Amino acid sequence: MTTTVKAKHRAMWASGDYPAVVTEIVAPLGPALVEAAGIGPGQTVLDVAAGTGNAAIPAAEAGATVTASDLTPELLAIGERSTTAKITWIEADAENLPFDTASFDTVISCIGVMFAPFHEAAAAELARVCRPGGTIGLINWTPEGFIGEMFAAMKPYAAPAPQGAQPPPRWGDPAHLESMLGAAVTGARTERRTLRVDRFGSPVEFRDYFKTHYGPTIAVYRNIADDPERTAALDAELHALAARHDLGDGVMNWEYLLYTARRKS
């Protein structure tokens, strides 16, 4: 990733209020990943694209020695202030991690590494830093689920992606993970699960919350800020998306893929 792309990516995640999204919506995902990866005392764990520590903090609380890495230092700083758990917080690019080969027992990422634009590079780094016999554990939004549909809806309104970049929800496709990690791992398991979201009382509330809190959505609206017609069209699409997924009383189920595998010896 070029320096310019990295800077834009970092700024996108620093915009809005992603820590609120973590606290108010996706908080259950981190502990679910820690449990699935079998993290416990005595393990060294790396959380890649850790954000504010949604998975890193419960991993440390489970007794592991944890390093949390992320491209956006603003998120790391918020995570560090939010916990008394002993965690090493390091600014790092998921596509070029500053860690020795085979240096962690477990490597995880919770809806984080999926947003690195160049998937193969990031996947190769996950495998590289995991020791032989160690665990790689991931939670990623699926293409077919709510967030996958949201990114598909936003794509026509977004700035062009860097050449060679791939859509984030592809990380939620088991076949895509196999193509990237299959040669490096054994015993891969995937499970589709859903996150129950009851934060929003209406489709309008969802849309307006994501317009002001969620970096990728903020970036798309900024791209069309000078075009009222396209802005109104995206407003309508996000409203319709939330309405389609509303199970009643504002409750939605957002699908994600849980992936675990062992690094080949």
C-alpha cells in the first residue's frame, strides 16, 4: 500500500466515532473470537487491525500476553486508555507487520484485517507471524450479510479503490480464505454466525448513526457531498437496507464468518 493510500485509510478510521460503534454494537464479537481461538494463560497473542481492542482486551483478560496492532494510532490510544489490562499497543500496517516470523502462538483479527485493501498481502502476514502449530482466528463480515450488503450499496457512490484492492467482505467468503491461507494452514473451520443488533429504533436512526460514526460510510458521503441527488439516493438505499433487515422493533441480525485454523508445521 502506498503512503498516500495508507494515510487515507488511517484518516478514514480516525473519522467519526468508531469506538462508539465498538462499544454500542460489535462488542460481543471480540470475546466470541477469543473463545473460539482457545486463548488462555501462557499464550502470546497478536491482534491484527485491533482498533480499540475489542478482541485484544478479552484476550489479555483471559491471561494471554497480548500485542494489539493497528494502522490508526488514534484507535489504539483510546483502547489503551479504556482498560487496565496489560497489552502492548503498536502502530502497524496489517500488510507489513513489524514482527518476527513465527513469533506468536495465536494471531487473531476481529472485523479488522478484512479492511486491509490488499488481501493476499495481509493474509500472508497473518500466516508469517504465527508459529507452526499456532492458531489463526478471524471474524469477518460476510458478503451476503447486512454489512456485506451495505458495502455493496455504497460502492457506486465511493471513490475508486486503489488498483488491486479487493472489497472487505470477501474475507467473509470461505473460498476466498482458502485461496489465501489454505496452503499455510491445516484444520480450517468456518462457521456462519449472526450478531443481534438492537441499537437502532428505525432505519433512519441506523442510517444517520452510520453517516456520523462509521469511517467507511463517512468517506462515501464525503465523496458525493457536492451532489445532492446522489446523496439522497444513498440515503434511500441505506434506509431500504435497514428496513429489509428489520425483524421487528429495530432488531437486526448481522451475519459474520468465524474462521479458525492451525499454522502448518
